[in-house]
Amino acid sequence: MHNTIAIVGGGFCGTVLAANLLRCPPADTTDIVLIERGGEMGRGVAYAERDYPYLLNVPALRLSADSGDPLQFLRFAQHRLPNVGGEDFLPRALYGDYLQDALLKAERKAAPHMRLQRIFGEVLRVTPHASDDRLMAQFADRPPLIADRVILALGNPPSPPQPWAEAVGGHHAYRRDPWDLPKELGAEHSVLIIGSGLTMVDIASALTRGAKGSPQLHTISRHGLIPQSQTEFRATEVQEDRAGFLACGNSIRRVLAMTRELALKVENEGGDWREAITFLRHLAPSLWRRLPVAEQQRFVRHVRTYWDTHRHRVPPQVGEHIAALRRHGKLRVNAGRIDSIVPHGEQLQVRWRARGGDTLAVLTVDLVVNATGPDYVLKRSADALLSWLRGAGLVTEDALNLGLRTGPYGACVDAKGRASERLYYLGPMLRAGHWEATAATELRDHAERLAAHLIRGLSANTTGGPAGLA
Ligand SMILES: Cc1cc2nc3c(=O)[nH]c(=O)nc-3n(C[C@H](O)[C@H](O)[C@H](O)COP(=O)(O)OP(=O)(O)OC[C@H]3O[C@@H](n4cnc5c(N)ncnc54)[C@H](O)[C@@H]3O)c2cc1C
């Protein structure tokens, strides 16, 4: 017997999944084929090497990619930087180095019948294989790959099309990709960052590092809320009654009230509200599944922004930097909506409406950066593979358009409502079924469960012929 597992996407999820498969192989000879369209495996968007040392938003102590070895990342970091402590917030690129190292170590220690192949190329389609029930991954510029299992680990989709971007798409002062920033900005320049979440914080940090002084920054988002800061809170301190929380899981209003009460109680006892959020974070998938769709919708509409800004926080030093920019008037945070953006010579003129107001304000800036975040709405996805898979009926969206509809272990649910036994999804679009599925720890846990499931399935599998490159 010979199995092939194709993992499309060699970022965080693909790498952690491959390492897990290598650690506990199925009985039969197995090829794990890790496919990446970018230049490097193991980093993805989050942990790429960039010209600014962006920091992880979780202390080193809590970021192991292996739940069985919780200090693995800290040990790796201390090997490189001996003075690093467990509570330190380290560079994201170092985490990328760690992921690559973890995969290499898993590969070296793997059983002889497990082989890891790295392929560079973009998968454009995954189709049922004509002669049996396996799958075929098709590329633009290389022969197709036939596999017993295909795992989609594609990362975050591109940001949604914005009507206000139509007139400025090709203008040099508009950046659709927030990681493509000009280097030469100084105190005489002004920048509008659209969106005020974690990406805005990254961009504001990078743009204000320069010796030439900081440009004047503006940000606009619907609520004008920015992420809270991390502290050295006690992550495992709250020992609340989980069953009590789960019991009110059919009303988001009740969950919210209980969360507020818990945060208050924690603070009154000398703790930190972040402990209550961490408690909720671990319950989130179970709570989410219990909420009726109408209540999930209520959460998305009314609570999500508040949850996101409290749950997904920035390192303390980054939070202090952002607070200082705001104190000195260098970063203006606005709640409102963009009406239009038009070229104004070398600059861009932005018309926007403050939240709750009618009048249009005008802002003229040297640069507009789109930091509105990924577009999870599958039916308008700009991702070639996802939109092809949806068109072919192999993947479907959830009722709220939060991501992909998946069954147990991330099995893709097709247009007829059937959970696939061969096609799986691993990544942030799992939030449709779990809500909290975007941070490294949650995705690591999903990767571990999926690896165990795949191995069980392949070990039990006694059918199928030789697979591999067609
Ligand atoms: C900027 C940023 C910073 C973050 N920082 C933190 C943090 O500090 N702490 C934390 O806990 N979480 C953080 N996260 C969240 C989390 O760690 C990431 O979202 C996680 O890395 C997602 O992993 P992924 O494998 O799904 O996506 P990625 O790591 O982005 O990998 C997806 C890969 O798939 C490839 N790909 C896509 N389509 C194809 C195709 N058709 N064919 C071939 N290859 C393809 C892409 O090129 C990419 O390399 C951050 C996320 C981002 C975006």
C-alpha cells in the first residue's frame, strides 16, 4: 500500500500538519506532499521575513507548535537569543524560523516509510480522479498530483473588493496589499489606514519607525476601536463553572452579561479582565456550536468588533507605542465610513462620513493603505482555487458567510451537504464552525486532531492503487 497526502499551502497550518503526520505515521508507506505557491515554506503571511521586526502577540511561553511539548518554541528562541524569557513577545520572523526548524526535525526523525516532498507551485483546481475515488490537484505549470487525501491549508483569502477603491486601484498612493509599504515616508507626509485592527497596528508601527520622523497617521473603521494591549495576566487563573456558561449558550445576550460579570469579579479580586476573556476563548467553540444561527448573527452584528479588540491584543510595547502616537496627535482614530477616494495629483482625496453623522469630511493624504482584512465570503472569493472548488460544488459556505462549511476534523461539506472523506480544510475559515480559529494555538490544535484522524483513516484503508505524480 502507498498513500499520498497532499497539503495545499505551506504556511503555518500546512507545516504544523505535515510535522504531526511525520511524527505519527500510518502503517503504510506514505508521501506527504507540501505544496506552496510562494517562495518559502513554513512562514505564510504571518511569519514572513519583512523589513520591519513585527512582534508576535503572544508570549513565547504560549506559542509551541506542539501541544505535547509546550516549551518547544521558547527553547528554540533561547537557543538563538539566550536572554529571552517566557513572557517575552518575540519577532514573528523568528517564529517562522522555528516552524521551518520543527518541520525539518520531524522530517529527520520520521519513520523510513514516511517521505516529505516539498513542491513549489500554485494549485488551481482539485478534482475527483477519473479512474477511482482519489483526488487530483492541478497546477498551472506542472503535472497534476493524485492523492488519497487533499488538505486545503490556504491561509487568509484576499481582502474584499471595495467600491471606494475603484477609482484609485492603480494609483501609486494606494496600497491594496498592506505589506507593500513605501520606505521613504517622513514627518511631512500623511497616511490613511482603512481598518483599525491588528494590521493597522502593524502598519502604524512600521511607518513610525523612521529617522525622518513619523508621518501623520489617520485610521478609519466602522467603530473606531483599536486592539487592546497584552499584560502579564495569569492565563489559566479563572476556574469558573464551564457548565454554567454553556447552559446559557442559546442567548448571546446572556453570554455577554455573564462575561461582563466574570470580568468584573476577576478585577475586583485583583486580577485582570483578560483572564475572563481567555476563559471564554477556550469555551468559544462549544458556545458557538450551541448558539442558534439567529444568535450567532446577533453576535456577528453587535458584539464581534468588541470581542475581536479584547481577544486579539497587541504586545504591551506595541500598545504603548500606539498610545503615545495618539497622545501626540500623530495617530487619529476615527469611527466612520469611506464614501469615495479619488486621485488628487500625487495625493488621494478621501471623502468619509463620521459614524452616526451625515456630513462628508474630506481628507487629503499621500498614501492610503487598505487594512480591511480578509474576505471570508466564499461566493465572491478572489482566491482562484476556492472559487473553483465552490463552482464545482466541492466546498460550500456556512449560513453566515463566515468561512467554509466543514464536518468533523475539517472535512469539506459539498453542495449536497455531504462531508468529504478525502478533502479537508485547515485554517482560519474554520471559524464558521468554531468561531475562535484564527490564532496559532487554536489552529495547532486543529492540525493535531486532523493529523490523528488522517492517520487513523489511512491505517484502516486497505483499498486504492499507487498514487503520486501523474
Ligand atoms: C499578519 C499576521 C500576524 C499574525 N500574528 C499572530 C500572532 O502573533 N500570534 C498568533 O497566535 N496568531 C497570529 N496570527 C494568526 C495565525 O497564526 C495565522 O493566521 C496562521 O499563520 C494561519 O495559517 P495558515 O496556514 O492558515 O495561513 P498561512 O500561514 O498564510 O499559509 C497559507 C499558505 O498557503 C499558500 N497558498 C494559498 N493558496 C495556495 C494554492 N492555491 N496553492 C499553493 N499554495 C497556496 C500561501 O502562499 C501561504 O503560504 C497572525 C496572522 C497574520 C495574518
